[in-house]
Amino acid sequence: MRFENVKQEELDFVINYIKDYAVKHLSVKKEDVKVHVSKEGNSITIVANIIYQ
């Protein structure tokens, strides 16, 4: 996903939403959901990695 001009608290909400969604719907532990955020100027790219064991 790619966002522009995002405040930190909005970004934290999205990251937690992704983790909670994975826990509820994909049957994984929250610590097995890794969310990587990279910032480029005013845009932010979010990549989620979900580890199945």
C-alpha cells in the first residue's frame, strides 16, 4: 500500500490494523506479522510479511 502525507498516529493505526486482521483471519500469532514501513519524501510504503509455521 502507498500513502501520502500521513501522521504518525494514523500510520500506527494502520500497522496495528494489519496485524490484528492477520491474527483474526489468518490464524497466526501477532509476533509472526512483520510490517515494514519505508518513507520517501511525503509518501509511505507499507509491506506486511506473515510467517506461517
